[in-house]
Amino acid sequence: MADIRKTAALIEETEKLAEGICGLWLRPEAPEVAVSAVPGQFVSVYCRDASRLLPRPISLCEIDRERGRLRLVYRIAGAGTRELSERKAGETIEIMGPLGNGYSLEGLPADGGHAVLMGGGIGIPPLLALARALPGVRTAVLGYRDGETFLREEFEALGCRVIIATDDGSIGTKGNVIDAARENAVRGDMIYSCGPVPMQRGVKAYAAELGIPAQLSLEERMACGIGACLACVCQSREKDSHSHVHNKRVCKDGPVFFADEIEL
Amino acid sequence: MNTRVSIAGVEFKNPVTTASGTFGSGMEYAELVDLNRLGAVTTKGVAIVPWPGNPTPRVAETHGGMLNAIGLQNPGVDVLLERDIPFLKHYDTRIIVNVCGKTAEDYVAVVEKLADAPVDLLEINISCPNVREGGIAFGQDPRMVESITREIKQHAKQPVIMKLSPNVTDITKTAKAAEAGGADALSLINTLTGMKIDINRRTFLLANKTGGMSGPAVKPVALRMVYQTANAVSIPVIGMGGIATAEDALEFLMAGASMVAVGTANFYNPRATLDVIEGIEKYMESSRVEDIKELIGCVK
């Protein structure tokens, strides 16, 4: 975690994956940002418009350590991400990273066992980098609003078993990822999840029912991104050793937490 | 070239510190910023016991600024003394500890705990807009400001800076009250109370409904108040509010601030303090300013 750098990054490629879902491949000038990154970490992306002060935290969808590249996939959620979506290949943006802790690969059986990846909406992208890093059997339960899916084929290309849930029922299970997981009796040695809080509450309960550990990646409004401002806290079950209250910092102590560490 | 300034007998290598709450206790920023370069580190507000702060969302962006309602989450003064002060003592920089409380007794208890610590100055936060008790309640009434300043001064071993709220009609009244109470210096401005509404969810963006506004958008207001205050009192003023560049800092110095603090800019430019220090040096060099004191209050 000693490799946090603020650096310019060249946009090598931009992509549109679905309505309002965009991606880009970045080559940070400081290669360490990509080389030291692990799945589940994120970068702060700075806007060019100076009226938008705060960086946008965006998770790493893919980490190409050999070529020092990062892929970000994000949803256009406001003016800052809209601005980002208008940047073109060949332009540079300012980023800081890699930030946060990332998913832990420990706790799986020696052969890699069976990992269950559960992603809802824009929570799906960081699970792709994770799926690439996991050595064993992987089941990805992916939740979308409707039939306009994204990244699904890429999970399949990595050899994951892919189960789909859609809010409108146009593909797969009608409902959320928990409904889909139940319908398909999904089980494994560890659940890795990312998505909106209500979904993660469901994941936490599902993992508890199965008696397996779960790692949840949380999202919260941030300012500094490095653990100083205490904007992005979540509630911890035990008194936190840094804050000395029942709060953990999503940007620094997370964004990934074991389900039993936090209250949702 | 001399960039040294002194406040209440404490000398600083340069007039740049951090605004309380934007820099933690320096630990997180130490990876990105050489703390030895700073005139001082001003730590996040600390209370006598740990405070959990407000529910989230605690921050929102506004045009050229931001709102925060952290609610003074802090680990308590014992942790500051055991962990943060020893950490900062590894660096060649001054330490200003920001103190918060809910009652006069709270402030006094913290100040007494800090009495024998290697802390250079105390900054008393009587102006936080995000906690119901204490904070701003003390900071808006000149009589309260005077009496709490006097009480803290009776117990403090280090010089005392009173941090003033801009959420008043006439800041020179609370400034003069603090001076009358015995304050050694003043710092201003704390954040301006503001609000943002999420029109899609039809509710407040911040869980606390209101928050303190900071960032470049508040700079002209802060500058005006620093100028008014510096001309109304005879104790030194530490200026802050939207300072992001050396040019911003120079404006505050010329308006009468003896020292400046960089706050919100740390969030989007972790090197902002260093940029300000280096930019001030460059300005002095190119404008042939031998001593920074020539600039302080030069605009009348």
C-alpha cells in the first residue's frame, strides 16, 4: 500500500459497453499504479473542469501488470463521469492509486476451491479482475437492470460459470443476484461481492445461511480517497483499531470487508 | 530570503500549515507529502473521548467547492497523544492541535491532557457547524467566545488560537471577544453552512441535511473576513478558506494573515501545501521580497 501515486495517465482506448456504461484502458505515467494493483482496489479519477473538485473513485476492471495498464469500467452517474466519458483515446487524465485494500485470496482451499462472484450493476467490473486472479472454479452471478448486459462474455471467456439475473426478467432469473443464486443453488468456499448496499445485505445473509465467508466491496461518497478526511465510513461490528469508534474507512480500510466485520 | 514567521512566540519555517480536518494527523499524507517542508501540521479536531461522527453521506460536491458534515469523528485525545503526536515528532515541523468539545469542561479537559505534550499551539474549534452541541454554539455569541477563551487560557500551557465561525453577521465582534478573553491568535474561517438537495431522491444529499462549505468557491468571503479581522485586532491571524495555490495564499498574507492553512485543496491535490510553499518562495524571489513579513498586511 506504499505505492500510492498521483500521476497522469494516457487513455489508450475508450469503449461503450451498454447504455450509460463506459470503459477505458489507461497507461499511467507511473507504471507502479498498475504494477502494484490488486483486484478490488480502485483509483481516484480527477476531472478536468476545475469546478468539480473531488476525484471520482472508480474500481479496477482489469489489471495488466506486464504492460502497465488498467481498465476502468464505470457508469455515467453525473457531470464528472459524463466529462470522463467524453475524453478520447490519446488524451491524458489525472489519477491517483492504487487505493484501498482489494479482495483477499486467502481462505480458499489449496487448489483454489470454488469461488462465487456476485455483482450487481456497476458492481460487476471489479469482479472481472478478480475472476482472472482466482485459480479455482468460479461461478459469477451477475445482476443487470435488463437484457442490455455488459462484461458477461468476458467472464465466460475466462471459464467462469455465469448466471444472470435481470430486474425485468428479460434474461435469466427475474429478480436480483440472490434470487438467481437461490434458484441455481449456488454454493462455494467464498463469496466475493460488489454492488449496491441492499444487494450486499442480501449477500451477507445468503453467505450466513450457507455458513461460508463473504467479502463485500462497498461504495461511499469520498473526498480524499486515502483515509484522512473520514467522509466515507461504514459501521464496523467491533471498535476499529484506527478510529477507536465503530467506523471503518471505506477508502483505506476497505473498500473490501469481510461480511462479519461490518454492519450494513 | 526569509520565510519564517512567528505566532505567540512560536517560530515557523514558513507560513503554511494544514486546515484542521483535511489532513488527518498527517499520517495518510506522509506517503505523498514531505511533512518536513510544512510550517506546521494542524491535526484533526480531537475531543476528550472518541466521537463517532455523523451518518453518511458525509460529503457532497458543489460548484467549485464541497460540503462536509463529518461531525468531528475523532479517536479521542489519548490516542492522539499515544499515536499521532509521536508520529509527527519524527518530522521537523510544528504541531498545532485542534481541540473540540461539547461543553467548556470538555475543552478544558483536553487542553489539560495536552499540557505536557510536545505540542506547539492549540487551536480551539468553537465554530464547527456540524455538531449540535458545542462547536458553533460557542462561536456565534461574542460573550460566550470571550468566556470560553478566558477559561481555556487559564488551563492551557501552550498558546491558544481561537478558530472563528464565518456564520455571523460581523466577525470582528467574535474576533475582538476572543482577543479580550486572552486568545494568542485567531484562525478563520471555519466552513460556511450550506445545503444540497438530491432532486431525484427528493431529499438532502447529506445525511446531516446541512454541511460546512469549503473550497475555492468560499475564498473571496474568507479573504474579506481575514482582512476585516486583521484590521480589528492586534493578535496574529491565521487565514484559511479556499486556499489552493500560492497566489491564493499571497492574497491572504497581503490581507493581513500571518500564516495560512491549506484545507480542501489537499483532497484533490495532495501536494497542495508544497505547491503553495514553493510558489510563495518563487514569488518572493521574482518580486525581490527579502522577508515575508514585508508582505503580511501590505494591502491596507
